[in-house]
Amino acid sequence: MKISNNKNNNNGFTLVELIVVIAGLAALASFSIPGVLNSMRLNRIDEAKAIMNGYAADCLAKYRISTDPLEFIEKSAPDDLDNVKLSTLGYTIDGDKNKCSNLAIKPLNDDEKNLYAFDFSISSEGRVIKTGTPSSNPSFLNSCRGWAGKYCGLSDAQKAEFARLAAIAKAKSECLSNYSSWLGAGSSGESVSWDSNGETCTRRVFAFEGIPVNSAEAVDQALKAKYGRACADWRQTRRTSIEIPISPGGNPETLEPQCGGVNYWFHSGNEYTTQADWTAHDNLIKQQACTQDRINAKKRKTGEYTYGPTSGPAPCGTTVWLCDGVEYNSLTDYKITSCGAAPIPKPVPGPCENWKAESWCYEADGVTIIDRWSKHFKCKCPF
């Protein structure tokens, strides 16, 4: 290549031509190099997506064979989870989000402006839910949307809804796990399972020796079919018992083997198949007794008083101060009442208060001392 300033020499480039060519190459590089770098980053993101999809497939397989929903949520994780491999792509596992219930990765560098965080979770129904947090580089927005769709960049309302669904999923798993354990133990009687409509663990369920049945009546029928009337007669005796009107200590009672392992709670002529129902009735009885004690105490008591029985819902165990039928919640308030105010001390009589002079010491009025006798020892108090 030859550079020449001779306009008649056509065998080389002029200096101006060379500058124009270099400027053009620089301009092309300014457009192409960022695009190439973005393409390289997108390739890394796509590889990370592929790894996460593999984790999701592994988690779904674990979900399908799981027999304990709670154990799946709390313990299941992909077998090949590898933070070292993710780090080669510029990613790392996000904190403790390393379970199938929620597996999240984020850029390894906190100052990253291009790579973005994304995750997936397995719902209690076995559905994969993907979310993502887009980076500040708009060129990567479509990549985020390709992973998470409308869940790329969650609003506050969406975040709150996901948190609510996660809490419900855990509660449901705990509920179903407890119900499964209850059945697995060969239990009989009443328990609770998941209520899909109310999204609470309050649906009443029944079983006889680990086999679900439709109602409490069905449990009774199964009992009678297997053990005859012995259990029913015993329950009738306990309901009408005068010596032991309630289950001691609120503990369950049963008759083995005639009642087939079904637990019962008895209280003042009533029979319950769950401790929660027995406790509710026991609290009601205590509350009624405390309310009556409160009425009586306000009529008859003065000063500090604790409503009894002391165990039970309010007003049971509440300490108050009473004065003329009025209830005060603090000693300070009580002390300013007529009942709580300190009594006014009586004056101590002086030594001359009960002394009396001789009768001849007084004027005719019987009160005034005659002047000439005022200093006489019989007319003047010696103290």
C-alpha cells in the first residue's frame, strides 16, 4: 500500500481516503461489538434457562411420586443442582431459594446491568410458575418475557399474591400431611382436612380404623358392626355420669377394643369427638361461671377481687378493685374512691382534755374560771 499526496499518482491511497476508511471501520465496530457482546450474554442466559428447565422437570418428577406434600415443599430439591456450573454463566443460587417449591438464581455480580434474575416454583397442584426480574438493559426484556411471560417484572400486587399463594400452599401441604398421617396411624373418629373453598384446614373428615367414611354416624355404624353395642352403652354411661361429669384434665377417653380406637371427650352430659369442640364447651361453661361470679362480687365485695374460676376466657382470672358495685381496673383508680381512700386519723386526746377543775373554781356559768382562782392548783391543769 502506498500513500501519496500527488494527485496524478493513482497507485495508492491518499491520506484522506485512509482516514475515511478507518473512521468507517470504527463506526461499524461501535455498532457491531455491543451487539456481539449482547448476543454472548443472551447465549449465557439461554443456557441458564435450559439448566433451570431441567431442574423444573426433575422437580415435577419428584412431585408426582411424592406421598407427603409437606416434605416435598420443605425438602425436595433437584438432584443435579450445581452452583459451580451456574457461576460459569454469571449466575448463582439466590439465598435459600434452592428447593423445588421455589428455586431462584440471580446474577453473580450485584452490579450486573444486563443479566437478570429469574426463578420457578411448583404449586401444590403440580403447576410450574416462572417469574423474572428484568435488568436495566431493555435489550434483554424479551428474553425475560420469554421465560416468565406476564410475570416478568412483578407488580407489588402480584408479589403479594404470590406470597399469599405460597403461604396457602404450605398450609395445605401441612394439613394434608397431618391428615395422611392420621389415616396412616389407623385412626378412627373425626379429624380435619383441607377445605379448597375456604382455603383453610377446617373440612371435617371421618374415618374408621384408617379408612375414610362420610360422617360421624358412619363411624358409629362401623363400630357397632364390628364391636356390637358395648361402646355405645359405655358412652351413654359416661354422658350421664354424676361422679365424673367431665373428661379429667380434658384428656380423651375410649374403651378398648370395643370403641375401635375412637377417642371421646365428655362434659356435663355432652359428648365430643374432637378436643377443640370439648375445649370450646369447657370455656363456655367457665365463662358463664365467671360472669355470674362477677355479678355477685359487684353486689357483695369491696376491694381487690379476682373473678373465678381463674382458668378460662375473660373475665375469668381478671383481678379488679370493687367499690359500691363499680369495677376499677387499677389500684390507682380505686384509691381515689371512698372505699380505697386512706381513713382520716382520729386526733389523739391531750392530757388535759378530760381533766376538770373543782366546782368552786367556776363562775356561775360553770365554764369560766374565776380570776382569783385561775392559778390555784385545783383550778388549773397541772400538765
